[in-house]
Amino acid sequence: MAAVVTRTQALPDNAVVLLHRSELGKVELVRCSGEHGSAGRREFATHLHFTLPLSGCFVWHADREDVFADPTTLLCTHAGDSFRMSHPHGGDQSIVLSPSPQLIDHLTERFGSSVFEQRRRMRIAPARAQWIAHTFYLDLLHEADRHPREGADECLLRFFEDIVAGDDAQRTLRDEALVRRALDYVHDTSETRLTLQHIANALQVRAPYLTHAFARHTGQPLYRYVMSLKLSRALFRIAAGDEDLTRIALDLGFSSHSHLSAAFKARYGRPPSTARRARGTQQGVAPESTIAAQLRWRPLCTARGGTY
């Protein structure tokens, strides 16, 4: 089934649009304004799916677990999960990838029977899978007016292979009080030059204690998390618009254009200029907002889970 191409006049919030569906699964784009910060009504997931925020963040509330999701992380939701959603720091735009039973069988045969049996909710988003998701979503938007994206299933397969292959090296993300306070501070503060000592001082804890707790519960050091978040935000802004790279660099706390470029290439294996390729290099390619407005969006419930 090709991407949906029916035109509408507006680019709505609190909505979900189907970008791709095939025998390997489906890809959807979710936009939520986060207008209501508190948790919405309880929902039940109908099938296994993975949510990768492209921008913004949200909190996933289960019966005995709260999970904080932002562009550095990947949320795994299993069929039958009961949960609510909240947006303490504004809205989010996320891509939701749902593997089909055929794809699950393929991954199980290749990587073992336990690849999706673990009930762990949160994974650190592998850099390559994150790159695939961003380019996948933008390519699907740009191809919606012409023909189905060639290689869409290959991208879907590579995305799931990446997250499954790296799963053993990742740690469980638990929402301990100090780690959640650190996450809240990083997302709320207007300070761009965030350092471990700066965050520790703001939280009134010792820096060694904070970095140990953060690494133990998220699987990565706090400084690396902050850098990953900044680069995730840079990737979204670079891929989706024509902003000057120097302005993006300074907005995100990098000292210069070259500082951002070096960090970007170190994480994604290519310079920032290649991220703009997803928007199209030919003349006449419409901006992302115009293309996204051409798709058929359906209403999204406050909690979101019911649409999956």
C-alpha cells in the first residue's frame, strides 16, 4: 500500500498520518501539541510498535512505570500494554514503526527468540537507526505526491535490524528521581552550554554521584546524552529547513559552525550538508510543511495509544 496522498489544507496537531504500509509493517507520523501537560486517559496498545521522537518529548505512564522519551531514545510498546501519555515540556513529533508478524518472524530467526520477548520499554536509539528514521520519514513525505518510495521496505528492515542487533549492549532505562530531575532540567533550561558540573550544581548534588546514577540508569554518561540531544535537535532542524548552520550551532550551544560539523560527523558519519539531501536538491521541491499538509491526517486521541 502506497503512502497516503489525499490533500488537506492544514498541518494539524494531535493527529497521526500513515506514511507507509507493506507486508513488513507500517510507518506513521504523529504530531501532538502537548497542550495538556498532564496525563490523558488510559489506553491499550493493540500491537507491538516502536516510537522514536523526532522532536520534543513525552512521558509514557504504565501501571508501575513511567518512561521519559525524547529524540535520543526509542520507546517499545507491546500489544496489551495499558498506559497514559503526558507532555510536561510541550508537544512532540514522532515516527512510529510497527513490525509485521512476518518481520518479527524474520528477526526472531536471525537474532534469537527473545528479541521482542523482553518487556523493557526504553532503548537508547542507535545512531544509524535514528538516521534511517529521519531520512525515511522525510523521503516518504517527498515521494507521497509522485510514487511510493523505492526501498521503503529495505529501510524498515534495516531500522529493526539495527535496534535488535544492538539490544544486548543497551541497559534498562529506569525513571529514578535524580535521573528524572536531570532530564527535566535539561529540557526546561534555556542554558545552552550545559556541562555536567552545571547540571549538578543546579540539582544540588555532587557531579560524580550524578554521572554515576545517570550512566547506571540510562546506559550512557550525562555529557554524552546532552550532546546526543543537541545533535538530534540539529539533525531535525538541518534536515527539515534552510536555516543557517552557524545560527543552529549557536542556538544549540556549539561554539561555531565547525564545532557543530565535527560533532555531527562524529555521531552520524557524514557532514551536516548531507542531511539536507532528504529535502531534495532539485528546484521546485516544496518545503516539509507544505508536503506534510498534503497528506491525510486523522484525529489523534489525547493519550495517543488508542490509534495503534
